[in-house]
Amino acid sequence: MEQRTARLTLLIDPRKKALFERLCAEEDVTPSQKVRQFIRDYIEQQTGEDWQKLSE
């Protein structure tokens, strides 16, 4: 299980934020869950490895 102790702050256009939140709700996930998924997928795409193996 992921340890959630770091915070990432970003600035985003309010319209994009609202649309992102609506799309997440339609998927029944929180925006934070979706961003964590994007980050995991990006790490694995760039490195070709499971993100968990890289963080050990």
C-alpha cells in the first residue's frame, strides 16, 4: 500500500479543475486517487518498471 505523506500543490485553470472533478466523480474516484494513478502510470511508462520496485 502507498504511504501518503507528501503533498503536491499545483495551479490549474478552474474550468479544467471542475471538469476533472466531474469526470472523476463519474468514475467514482477522487481527484487525488486519479492523480496518484497518473503518476504511477507515468513512472512505469518512463522507466519500464513497476513503480514499487523503483522506490525500495
